[in-house]
Amino acid sequence: MTFFKIISIFDESAFEDVKINLMTTIYDIAKKTGFSITTVSRALNNYSDVSEKTKKLILEAVEEMHYYPNSVARTLSTKKSWALGIIFVEDLGIGMKHPFFNSVIEGFKKSVEKKGYDLIFLNRNVGGVKMSYLDHALHRGVDGIAVVSSNYDDSEVEKIIASTLPNVIIDLHSTKSNVVYSDNLHGCELAIDHLYSLGHRKIAHIAGHPKTFVGLERLKGFKSAMKNHGLDIHKRFVVDGGLFSAEGGYNAMRKLLQMKDRPTAVFAAGDNMAFGAMKAIREAGLKVPEDFSVIGFDDIELAGEITPFLTTIKQDMDKIGEKAAEVLLQGIDNKSEPSTCIVPIELIKRESTKSVN
């Protein structure tokens, strides 16, 4: 359905027509169709409680009258800006190119767009003026904020959590805000269970940065799962892999390779670290999975493309984004109490793990 009229800049009569059409309001649509303003508004915003027949009649009138809802008028009539702020905080320097964050934000975007919301990516520099994320959000008048962050100690995120503006925090835990993240602890349990079932007893962990939520959660999950199987946790078998990069995994694996009593399996807290570990193993003249079984966490797209294909714990990234959108919009509409949504995960068995010889 076309809402815009394409005109020639030389057609003055067309300009007059556009001027008249721009004067059309939601009240005119209501008057023409005989429906209430509320019904017209809900039809335009695709609410499910408006019948398809009613929507059809209203949209026909919209097209005939060339109505396009003015954003300011829409804000005044609904008490909403119909805009949501997105804040992206990460220390890898990869930004939106990171497959996990990219997929989560895309899932969030698709969900909120269906409800008629625009997205504004917020930063701390507006028109050359430095301001906090929260100040930028208030400046833009957004209805709510989604924060993608793994950093426990980010003061900017804390300001948002403490504010009255509806928000959801993705990939971080808080009892003061809506939060959505994967079941990291169960994911670690599945990883260790799998390695144990293959006969591995000397299992190392390449851990994520201790200042990140997922790094701490997956280290906690690793230790808990090892204890469940009565396995010793050697301090030297737990190596810091940094900020979930391939380089961090590579350096951590090199440390493990220098040990006389090496592990037979490695559980990396992220797929990129697992890829780095496999590179270090290859450079040492050894093979995966013949000499080392390697398992990751995330199931990014490359996990099924780099050989050997990586056994990993799959996060449902689209679902994380969808759930984040759901709880944020509920918070905006109903001013509900903070909630925690933990998204299920699953083990994906591929080629990088095998039974101990």
C-alpha cells in the first residue's frame, strides 16, 4: 500500500494537492470511516483486536486521503514517542560485527518494528556535546531502552538501571531491571557432561574475562559441572582467555600446551576462543579431535564452517532479542515489576570432540 505521492517539482498543482493532504488527520480518517479515533489508531498500529474487515476499510480511507501520521501528533495522541533506544556496550572493539550481538539486536529489531517502534542507537556524543547514555535517551524522548552489555561495572549501565525509564538489559544479570540472557550454567553442564561421556577426565577451561557476566557464569558452571562428576579442578587447567577473542583463546591454549601433564579436552567459554585454541593446537603439530577435544559456547555461524566443525553450546540469539523486546514493551505498557528471562540452550555435536583413545 502506497502512502506517498510521487510528484514532479515542476507541477505546482500537485504541490497544492500535497499541502491539502498533509492537513489530513486521524480525526478525518475516523469521521470518514465512522470508526472511533481509538479504533483507527489501533488499526494503524496493527493491533490484533481490530478485525481484518475494519482494518481494510480504514486503510482504504488512509490511501484515498493520502494520510500519513505526523510523528508529533502521534506522540501527543498516544503519549508515546514510538521510539526505543539501543545502547551497545562491549570491550572487544568488534562492535556490531560480532555475530552474537548482531543476531540479538536483529531479533530485537524485528520484534519491535512489528509493534510500530523505531530504533535509535544512542551514544555519548550528540552534536559535539558529550552526555551520558541516559541523558541522550531523555533528550530523544524514547519510550524505553535496550542495553546490550556484558560489563558488570559499567557506571553508565547502572544509571539506566536506576532510572525510571523502562529498560531491559541483555546478557547481564540484575535484580533491579528486566534482564534476558542464556542459561549459561546449564550450557556448561551440557558441555562437561558430553566430554565426560566421551571418557575425558582431564578437562581444561579457557575462561572469559572475569569482569564480564558470561565469563563469570561460565566459569562457575564449569566448576559446578566438574564437581558433579567428581572431577578435580586443577588451577593450572583454568586459563584466562580475555575478552572472548580468537587471540585470547590462542594464547590460553599455548599455555596449556606447555604443560607436561596436558588436558585431553578443552572447554572454551566462547566459540571465537575455541577457534583460537584450535589454531594453537595445529601450530603445535597436533590435531583436533585426535589429540585434543575442543568444545565452544555460542554456536556462531562459523562453528559449522571451520574444519573440524566445532562442537558447541548453542545460544538462541534470535530468541534472546525477541524476549528482550517482549519484556521491554510489557514494561512500557504495564509498568510491570522487573523480570528475569533465561533462554534455553542446547548442545550441538560436531567434529571437534571424540572419545579418549
